[in-house]
Amino acid sequence: MSLVSHALGFARFRRTSPVMSLLRSDHLPVVLAVVARYFPQGAVARPVQEIYALLDEDLRNLNAEGFSLPRGPQDYVGDWVRSEWFIRRPGTSRTGETIEPSEESLAVLDALQRWDRPHRTVSASRMEALSQALQTLARESDPDAGQRLAELEREREEIDRLIDSTHRGEFEVLTSAQIQERVGDILDLAASIPADFARVRQEIGDLNRQLRRQLLDPEDPRGDVLEEIFRGVDLIGESDAGRSFNSFFDVLLDRERSTLIDRWISEVLGRDATGEIPEELQVRLHRVFRDMEESSYEVSDEMTSLARSLRHYVTTDEFAENRRMVQLLRETRHAAAQAAQAGAVHPVNQMETPLVRIGMQVRSVAALRLRNPGEEQVGQQPEKVAEVELNTDTLLAEIRASEIDFEELEEAVARALALHVTATIAEVMHQHPPTQGLASVVGLLHLAMQRGSPTGAPQVVEWEDEGTRRRARISGWQFTRPDTTEEQR
């Protein structure tokens, strides 16, 4: 790459990157202070109303110290979200709208903290860590079993030599300065992880929006997303970002490894030589893995929530309505393009069809009734629910209640075709009453659209739902015995 290409790339980065806009902003000290003070664990969302309350008091203190911040916290937070320094999310009914720092603001905070407290020396522990990582990479990527065994034998000999030296009392104990140096290296390695969590959350959020767009586009050439969701594939968890995070999450939550890590940290902080290390470093080392676990739980919960909402979305009427709307819009645009090419219609032509304006007309502000949040408050104190131990059968029942049991439906179709050459959906349901109510009806329709054939006439299906008899009219579909289809061919 030439110097000109480098220069053009950096110029584009300076114009478009939120990192550069934050570094140029007069609010840089305040934004980074908010991230460091209100979000010590990185990309862990907090209710936006809680941030408003905290920032309201701190803005008064900042103004007293000479900062010029005349506006309210809502105004500044809105500006910071639009600048992509913070990310606002809908949240839940319990938390309300939430806010969290973006990957860019976390990266800027990490960089400035490194510049403010740089390592004054090239530490030996860094070289040892790099050498160990490279050695492990070379061994685990080697397909030759002989070389791998030779390397492991060499490591065993080195360990035996160290054991013999330790038995003789010939070993060195790190000094307080060396311990502090290595603690700093460990914290530096962990400092970039909050920004990585923020990037993963952004990537899975973008992936969720992309999948929903593909669901609404039946002609998308990148595969049938709807089919994969019906088969139970977790498209978010199986993405590159999802697999990478899940691997990290599994290692982080390994019980044996976590126990060892807690023991090692306690032993290090309990040494006499550790007493000279600054208290801030000791606290950060004590909490580094706990903060990682809490942040990773947030990312894991969001991945699970997005995957569940995606599966729920495709089973609702909203998905069918949205997909139909996309189809109608395409047909409308196509018709408009054809009319424009034919020259039959011009923008200034008088239309015979009246346009009905929809929406709400407000004649006076006094006619509006303001919403009172106090009406939604519950007056009674919540009661403590007794703990209930769930067994395997209960968990399986919960899982089955949230998924369509296609195996059961395929068995029902097979048993019906064993008795008759053809069987409609109504006949399958009559011989084998559905156990999942409407979900079984939807599943049979899905199987029929894949393997069956239309009958040309609607049919009525009935089923029992919690003691209530249900009845619905659906499109006519029938299943045909496979051997019969081959003979007809």
C-alpha cells in the first residue's frame, strides 16, 4: 500500500470515526469521566433514568469546578448517543430504556489511561508471556505427533529440573516491584476486554436486524432464514461473533478454572511483598475476573433474548403482516415504474381516487391527556415466592412448550399414511389429536407446504385446548404416501 493510500485511509478515518470525533470534542473529559465512573465494568447497560439522576448532580459539581455545562443531563446524553459515544437500547419492562458506552468510547478511555500511566520499562514478564503464547501456538498447530511429543518431553524435563531445584531450596522469589510489574501486565491484557464485549453486542445487534430484513425478503439469495429458524437453528449463536463469544464464555465459566483463578489471586494478594503495591491495583486485580463474568452474563443474556425474540417473531401475525406489506410495496413500486415508463401518468395529473389522510388531528394542546406514570405503580408489596426445585421432566415440558414438536407431528403423519394412501391435515389431527394446540396446527401446515400438495378446497380442523374446543378454517393440504407418489411417476 502506497503512502497516498495510507493518507487517504487515515483522512477518511478522521472524518468518519466516532473515536476521532470524541478526541476532538470539548466534552472529552466529561464523557470519559462518565464512562469510568458510571460504567466501571465496561459495556454493562444501566437504566437511562438512573444515569440522568446521577449526572444531574454531577453536572452542578462540574460547573462549580469551571466546566461550562449549562444544559440538562437529557440533552447531553442525547447528543452523546447521536455521536455514537453511547448506545441507547429499549431495555425491559423492569429496567426501562438503558444506556451503555460504545466500543469507541471504551477504546478511547483505555488508550488515554495507558498514555496517562505508561509502563516505564520493558518488562521481562511481557516477553515471557509472548514466548509462552508463541510456544503453545507452535505446538498445538503442529500436525506431526513426533514433534509434539518431543516438545512435551522437553517441557517435562524442564519441569523436573525446576522440581529438583525447588527441593534443594534453589529458587527466586519475586520482589515487590516485580510483582507490581506483572500485575500491571495482567491488568493491561484484561483492559481491552470491555471494548470487545461492546463490539460483540453491536455485532449481534446488527446481525439481528439483518436476519429480520432477510425474513421479510422471500427472494433473498442468501438462504432460507425462515426454514432454519423453524428447524431450531440458533442463527445468532452460530454466527462468527456468537461462536467466538461462546468459546470465551465457556472458558471463563469453567468451574475448575475459576476456582484456581480465585485461589491464585488470593495467594498473590496475601503475600507480604504485595502490601507495597498500590491499593488501586490490588482492587482491580481482585475484581478483574468478576467484572468479566458480570459483563459476559450481560452479553450472553442479550444473545439468548435476541434468539428467542427472533423465533417468537416468525410465529406471530406481525411477521406475516410485515412480509405481506413488503410484497405489496414491491408490487406498488413495480406498477409505478411501469406507469412512468409508459408515460400514462405524470406527477401533476389529477387523481380520481381521493386520498384519505390518516392519523390523529389535535385541535388544542389542552385536549391531550397527559400520561401519569404513578397510575402504573403497584401499591401492594410483592410477596416472596417459595423456591421450587425443578426436575428433568419439568424442564423438558417447559422446553416443549416453547418449541413445535416436529418429530411428534412427522410420526403422526406417518401413522396416518400407514392406514390410508392420502391424508389431509384434518384427518391427521382426527386420528392423532394435537398435543400442542395451535402450535401443532402451524407445524402440520409447515410440513404440508414442504411435502404435501394442495387440495384446492379449504378444510376445517378442530382441537382441544385446555378444556375448550377450538375450530379453525385453513387452506386445504394433503399428505401422500411416498411409495404411491413413486408409482404415479
